[in-house]
Amino acid sequence: MASDSDSLTSTDDFAYQNPKASPPETSQDGLKFLTLNESENVVDGELALNQPVVGEGVNGQLVVEHDRGECELETEEPVAGEGVNGQLVADHDRGEGEPEIEEPVVGEGVNGQLVAEHDRGEGEPEIEEQVVGEGVNGQLVAEHDRGEGEHEIEEPVVGEDVNGQLVAEHARGEGEPEIEEQSSSSGPAAMAAVPEVGEVVREISSSVVVHRVNSELEVDAPSSPSSSGYAGERGSSSDSSASGIEEVNGDDIDEAVIPADHSVDAVSDSPSWVPGKRHINETLVYPCKDKCPNSEHNSLNWFTICRCLGNKDDASISWRKRKKHFFVLSNSGKPIYSRYGDEYKLAGFSATLQAIISFVENGGDQVKFVRAGKHQVVFLVKGPIYLVCISCTEESYEALRGQLELIYGQVAQMILILTKSVNRCFEKNPKYDMTPLLGGTDVVFSSLIHAFSWNPATLLHAYTCLPLAYPTRQAAGAILQDVADSGVLFAILMCRHKVVSLVGAQKASLHPDDMLLLSNFVLSSESFRTSESFSPICLPRYNPMAFLYAYVHYFDVDTYLMLLTTSSDAFYHLKDCRIRIEMVLLKSNVLSEVQRSMLDGGLRVEDLPVDPSPRPGSLSPHLGQDRLTTESPEIFKEACLGIGGPAGLWHFIYRSIYLDQYVSSEFSSPLNNSSQQKRLYRAYQKLYVSMHDKGTGPHKTQFRRDENYVLLCWVTQDFELYAAFDPLADKALAIKTCNRVCQWVRDVENEIFLLGASPFSW
Amino acid sequence: MGCSSSLPESTSSGRLDGFSSENVEATDSKNLRVKLVLLGDSGVGKSCIVLRFVRGQFDPSSKVTVGASFLSQTVALQDSTTVKFEIWDTAGQERYAALAPLYYRGAAVAVVVYDITNPQSFNKAQYWVKELQKHGSPDIVLALVGNKADLQEKREVSIEDGMNHAEKNGMFFIETSAKTADNINQLFEEIAKRLPRAPSS
């Protein structure tokens, strides 16, 4: 806890001092990256995303942006204009690490500074680069080089232990002591600065005390023993007067609350996730801004809307606390679906949403999104159906819109197509109530929404395969092909959400989004498990105007067959097909191989073959052989910076563009709890969106370092690679490792991907 | 019924029976194979009745049926004949109402189920009876079933109401409990007895 009063200077001060030194470094860094790339033959000359930002020369924020390689967020900075300045910048910074902070108002001031600190700490990749070169304690040295006082805290932490786990801890540790300082001195100031939210602050401090206790437990539990001292530190300070503010130390708190209080949103993504709606009681903070930050919409009475969001429905304290809402409503404002709460009780709210949409529509325009502080309201209009997402999860507009599109696809798949006259019903009677048509579909929607925070398929628009030996998958493919030739449009064999094999009739190809919606529908509808069934279904990407019939049968708990046909009287034929398929699968042991693969899991970063040269003459070990060897043999451990794979590799996703498929490594330590996995997923999501940003992109490579990870993204014509490393990972080594990952994936591609169904492809 | 009055195009030609014009198919003189469809509001216990009959199980956790599930079970009668029921357990949800013809077309037996604790489901049952009389096979065997008979204290539809309605429409009536297995086998045995027998050749 060596931080002095300097560390309490406002974020602004920091922001405007620092860049003076950093721009040259930044650009140099970009060049360096380029050089590295060239030397590796990794990429052609495209600079990392960072470059354009430097060009913009937005002072102050420069460093931060550079870190994150992200421009849009900062420049949009809506509330900054409103005079909350310092906090605002901070707000976004923090967003990077803690996507789901619940107490936004207080959090803004306090945390922001904190994270800004982080950013600065990590902001000069230049230095870190040197550092890693110097050795493990390099980080420390680097901080001193810069001669900035704030980072003393790191010394003890780094000194204590250098392995991966600890480093992660260190990233956190860095922040928390800081915040204690703040809570005593600058805390009240923050409150004064935002008088209109004063009440909210108080509200938090009361509800928060409980959380804090929990958070300590949680934060420390997964980390190494050496962190206990740090926990104690934190505990003692919790007695300080401004405990409420301290509490707001977003990241860890937010996650920590989860296990203790099963009502929080994030719980829905924990392993114990239960489909369906949940109702909870908790204190609530919902930020209200007087004005819509988007000046175009200032003519709206934003305050009223927010009051509606935040205060009106008093039965729904818990409802308002939710971080991510999804609504489906009719163009007359009738609620159709809401992720949380009772649709009927939300009629007033739903009408408000409709009012926003039609207000803009009347002006001959279409509203895409509205931002209110940390909250973003995203709209999607599909004929008479409106879809709205309200979220404070810091996900980008593009990501949220994509999610709304998928929800609409699910609505279309299950409901609209069965009642084609829905549009006519709406025309005839604008007040037509569509809710009864959705009966029993809650689980399907909640499972899809849940998938938005864990399933890369929702982001990448690609599917993933269950790893299988090539001949095994071939055997499955052969019998499916046989069946497809007899009048089945698609024959799909899946294990949970992974494809075992998939065959389409001539010229028919299945869009990955359709597969996602289909498997989500089947997996979340329990009745399919009971017996074979025959249901009408629509594949919106295949043909949104027609429906198919799906024969669904489970071979065992996880493995199921879907046969799709256009013919409504094909049931008995499909049943016969299934019997034939089942016999072949049993005979050729496919089903038992599938079970084994489920148990064994997929690629593990620890198993990444270590080769001295990036272009090995020999084949990397095969997937099958990998399973036989013990996990992470000695030789790999030496190469590991910490826990995880070589060079601090924690996780990766590789998407093959031609195949429409991706492969994702298994989560392993230190990404072993669901909130960490969700956080990484969100980070990937940001990365994905920034890489595909139509305004500034497309980009080819991006290297981003923050307090949680080093993220590296590499996009070529053939594939996209997203990799997460230890935050202290060395850049050159990380790039090298990415090359190895790609090589590895190529080496085992016939086991992890479904290659062309034609036997000639191999 | 909202939108359900208009049928999706393909259902008009849809046939699931896979049989010839005979709804009751005799595989030989002693063994019959019949298509049976269950209809009724959602949540009345159609799937529970079927699962009790076919597998002898009862799962209190409600699983919403999607589209329709297919199960089969053979009943041996005292006259040493057997009847194989091919059962279509349809989804009770409103959105599938338009697709019901797909499942009941060509059925030899239709079992219309309601929940004795829920008068609305009884109304819905009456709707289905009408629909079947209009569009079902002319010689279809109709059964009206009041399920959840174990919940006597919550009863809202009297036995008399059920019986009257069945009588008026020439239906066979029974109250069952899938939970306690009460009358489940009786229901299917009674149906089997009432099936028109193909003249033995």
C-alpha cells in the first residue's frame, strides 16, 4: 500500500500528462510489431489497429486507446460532453476489464481512475517488451524506468511469486489498494461531483457491504496462497468509512457476488445455470441521465424513459437490476417476449420502447441505438415485430444487434413460420396479442441468450465439430450421405452443440446460424429427449418463407440425429432412415467414439506442440496420440510462463473461413470459472467487432494488452485466430505461439473439422 | 384461435398415416395396427398419459412437447388379439394448432384430453371434438379423457359435464390420473375394444 497522494490525482490529470511521452513510443511500438510480423512472415504490412488512433492524436486518451487498440468507444464518449468528464473516461477504461459492473454510478469515478492507472501501467508495450527480455521481474524494472510512483504496489506482488496465477492476481492487486486510498480521500469528492446521483451512492453502500464480504472470499479462493496477505489488507480497509465506495471496485466484486447471491444475472451463466426466468430481490441501482447522450435524440424526454426503465415498475426491483434485457414487442407496443419479468406487467414499458421507435420512424429515420450512461438500448425492427436489447455489459452495438438478429431468427424458426398470417393479424388488428403463440418457448430463448455469453458460434457465425478420428467421422458421414440421397434434405448428427457429421442433399447447404438456432431449439426443448418426434421448423437462413419438418431422435443423452425434409408425410421414411443410421453407427463404434471424445475434450493449450522452429519438419503429435500422453509433459512446462500453454497462452479460437467452422481450445487454469470465461468471451467479442469494423477495418492483426490478457487477433483470407495470453506475455513470443497454433490446427484439421463431404477431399 | 385458422400450405396435402385408406390396418387377422392421436390444451397431461401407458413412468416436471412425439405400444386383449397403438402425442401450444391436421389426419383414434382442475382446458377439448368431427376420419373412434383425477380437491369440471359432453358426441369417456396410473390402461384397452374390426378374410 505504498501509493501516495499522487495516485489520487484525477484521471484527467493523468490523461493529459502522460501522452506527451507516449505517442512516439506508441508508433514505435506499432512499427516494432510490424517488424516482428515480417520477420515471422506472419502478416503483410498492415499495422495493428493502434495506428489510426495515434494518427488521431486524441491526447490523453491516446495511451489508453492504444492499449486496447480500440477507437470507437473512446471517441464516442458521450457523457463526457455533459461535464462528468474525468469519470467518464474512466468509465470506459474500466469497461475493458469489468464488463458488467452493477453499480455504475459510483463505479465510474473510483474505478475509472484505477483502471486508468492500469492502462498506464500496461500502456507502454515498449517498456514491457524490454522487460520480458530482461527476465521475469522485468515488469517491475519497467515501472521504475518510467519513474512513476503509482506502481509500488506491484513490487511486493511480483516479488512474491512470478507464476501465471499470481500474475493474474497481481493485476487485480494493483487496483485494489489503490481504491482504498481513494475511498478515504477522493471518495466523498466523487460523490460531490455527481450530486444528482448521491442517493444512488448511498443505496449502494448499504447493499454493498454484504457483497464485499463475499467478494473477498471469492477473489482469493482461486488464486495462489500468497494472495492471502493481500486479502487481509483489503479486509482491514473494509472498515473504513467509505466502504461503500471501495466496494465499487468493479471487476472482482461483480464476479464475486455471483456465487454468494444466486440471483445476480451472471449466475445465469455459471455452471449451475437453469433455463427460464428467474425472479430475485435485490437493491438496485439504475443510472439515469437527464439527456440522451446521443444529441440527435435529445428531443426525446430521455429522463422520462429512464424513469420508466428505472423506477416505474416497482414490483421489479430485481428486474431493473438485470444487466442485459431482451424484449420482443409488436409495432403497437404489445409485449411479446421479455427475458426477465412478466410480459404482461411490462406493457407500459413496452409501449415506451415502441414510442421511441415510432418517434424516430415518424421522422423518416430508424433508430439503431441509444446510449444512456453505461446503458445501451439497441433496436431492431422486423416488420411488425420490434426487438430491443438494453444492456450495460459494454458489448458493442454490432454485437448486440447480431444477438437480436439471432433472437429474431429463433422467433421465426419456431413461431412465425407456423402462423404465416401473423403479419395479416397485425394488419387487421394492431392490438393482436402474439404472446400465446410463444407458449413454452421461454427455455429456448433463455438458452439462446445464455449462449450469447459463452458460445462462439453466436459471434463467429460458424459451427464447431466434436474432435473425432478421421475414419470415425467418415463412417458417420457415409451413412448420413446414404440417407440424404434418399430424399432427406439435411442429415445432421450432433453431440450437444458440436457437430459429429453433417450432410446436405445436392446443392443444399446449411448456414451456421441455422444450425445454431436448430441445435439450440432441440437442446433446450426437453421433450425431444423423451421420444422421437416430428416437428415443423423453419431455417430462416435457408428459406425464411418455408418450413421444413424435422425428425429428431436422441441416440443417447448427448448425441442426437436431426433429419430435415420438405415432405410432411415422410415420418415413417425418416424413422426407417434413423434405424439404419443407428445400426451403422453402433456397428462402426461411432457412438462410443463420440462418448469418448466428449470425455476427452478438445484441444488443450498445454498440448500445443513445442517446436524450436516455427516450421517443423515433423508432424505435430496427433490429437489421438495427445490423449494418450500425460498432460503437459515436463518439456512444455519449461516453456510456460505460467499456467496455461507455452508462452503464457491461455486460450484460442481458430475459425476456418472456407469451412464455416471454428475450433476453440478447452478452458483450463487460470480460466477455470465461468465468470472468467465469460469475461474472455466478451473480450473476444470486442476484438471480433473491432476487427470487422466496416469504418476502420478490415484489419489483419491486432495486439492488445490490458490488465486481464494479452489478446492477439490475426485475420487472413483463410482463417481468423483469436488468442488470449497471460497479461505479461511477451509479444514476440505470443506471435510465435500463434504461428504454432495455426500450424497445430492445420496438422490436426481432419480430426477437428468436418472436411468436405465428398470422399475426394482427402 | 388467432392466426391458426389458416393452415400452412403443406399441411393440406400432409399425411402422416402412411397407411392405405384403411385407418385400422390389420397386419394379420389377429393383430391390428392403429394410429392414435392425442389432442388437448397445453399442460393437461397428454404426454404424461402416453408415457405412463407406454413406459409406466411418471415425470412430474413439465416438459413442453414440441411439434409431436411418436411412441408406440401394443395391447393384448383377452380374445388373444393384439392392438399396436402408434401414438402421436401432439403439442398443446396454440402455435401448433394449425398443424394438428397433419397429425390427426388418417388417425383411427383420437383421444381428447382436458384437465379436470381447469375449465378452460375443457372448453378447448370441446373445440377439438368439433374440429375432429368436421375434419377427422368419418369412422374415427373418439375418447374424451379428464386427466388429473387425483386432484379431486381442485376439481372444477364435474364428471357429469364430461360425461354429458361425451354422450352428446358419441364419445367414450373416462377420467384418468397419469400420476397414480388410475384408469390409464383401461383407457387404451377400452379403445382397443371399440375399434372397428376388419372383416377377417
